[in-house]
Amino acid sequence: MTTRRILAVLSAAGVAGLILLAAPAAHAAELELTDPARDNDGPGLDIVAAGLTNNDYRMNVTLDYRVNRSGMTIVGLKARDRAGIRVIDKHRADGGGRTFLLSASDQTIQCGGLRADWDADDAELNVSIPSTCLWSGNYGAVRPWFLTEPIGAGSDVDYLQTKQWIARG
């Protein structure tokens, strides 16, 4: 092989490498919703924004509230041709609480990698769910809804929904 031929092959390989580096990585589908402040029906958590990212291996949900108060947040998830799953977060403004998953038949779904983090100063909840905990990882697009209630018995406080399906990315 001549020097000229070797340089041509290396040049072509370099251009291909640059194209691969410049190509965008796969991005998860994202949803961003806003909800008017003070539209809640009673005292409790007033949702002002919600976001959902549907990654290949993890779903991330972020909820912003008007103020940090005690209450229960329910994130309903519906996948096509699948029964619904609910993410339940029971939050106490003093820092206590717990997060878990429920099936459509109200059975607790064991999920080793479920994480929920509250930022009390910003009144924000971040939940991260491994995709394997959602329909054993066998789902595509999801449609969420968001609800807050008082802890214990009580009626709905705030509700936010979308008709949009969020693809898995």
C-alpha cells in the first residue's frame, strides 16, 4: 500500500470518527408541565410544575410545589396495553416519609432501586424508578398524571394530568 493510499484510508477513518462524535446521543423523551399556584382544593401540597423523563433504564419524575408541606403525592403511570402503576410518596414537612410503588390491584411492587429525594428549601420532589420495576421493564410510551392528597384519609388537593404519551428513549 502506498503512503498516499494509507493517508487516504486514515483520513476517511478520521472523518467517520468525527461524524460519530458529532452525532447526537439518544435522548429520553421528556415532559414538562406547569400548574397554576393556589389552584388546590384544600390545604396541602400545591403542584406548580411536573416533569418526567422516560429513559431506557430509569424513569425520573420531578414535582415542584408552591411550599413544603406535609402530604401525599401520587404519580399515576399508564403504559399502552398495561394496567396502571402508581408511585406513592408520603411526605412530612419535618423530613419524614416514604415512597413505594402500587400495582393497579393495590399490591406493593418491590423495587430495590427506587429513590426519592425531597429538597425542602425548594419544595421539590425527585423520584427515580428503575425501568425493571415498571411492568418488568416491558413498556414503551407512558402517560402520567399527578395528584396530591392529605396524609391519611381525605380528598384530593391538587391534580395535574396530560393526554400526551411520553416515548421511552
